[in-house]
Amino acid sequence: MEVIITEWGLQSYIYLKSMGIFTDQDYRIQLRPNAELLKTDDPFDPNHPKFSNAKFWGPATSLGKIVKYGYKMKWHNFGPGNVQLRLCVVILESVIEKVKLKRAFICNSYVKDDKTDAREMARIKIKIQKIEDGTFVYRGKL
């Protein structure tokens, strides 16, 4: 699957990196390889060891309901501050450069707390709409 980096994803990476939430080593050893799993593996395959682990991968939920096309990668006790880090991913069929494919869009990362998690799950709905409309900012591919 093609993995697209959005402006939201890039900006959240820059922000979290500047705040010292993760180190270069954390990024190289954990974050990047886990995100790259989206390129080669089917996250919907129930036999995949990483994607079948609910502590690592799951649907985005807002107000107790699953958000269509929205997912989260999760890391627990992560980085120097032992934070709960989340990466929002949108997986849907889209047209980019006249090619229609199922793609994974890296939307944003955040440190989880009850308030932030609820806010980000509400925001992912807007991001999904912008991706569907083609009005998101494309920053590259993994």
C-alpha cells in the first residue's frame, strides 16, 4: 500500500521532535519501521502479529463510535518521558495524480491524554473529509 505523508503528519512530527517526545533513535528503531509496515502489510489481516495487537493498532473512535477510515498506531511508555504516543492513519481509496488506489495517509501524531485523545478523534473526521475531497496538503511518501 502507498503511504502518504500529509502536512498534518509532518507538522506534528516536527512539533513532537522539538518537544523532545522522542529521540532520533526512537524514530529510526520504532516509529519509522512501524509506519513502514503499512507499505508492505495488510493492516486488516487478522493474522498479522503487529496489526492484530489491539495495544498497537486499532480503529479511531469518537464519542464511542468507530470513525470510518480512521485508525491509530499506539506506543505505550514511549520515549524519554514514557508517554502514550499515537499516530492517526487514514486508509481509503483515493485519486492522486490520476491514479486511484487504496492508500494510507499519515495524518498526525500526539501524546495521549483524555482531553487530547477526544479532540484528535474529532479532528480526524475533518481530515478524512479533506483527503476525500483532495484538499489536503501532500508532503511525500514513505
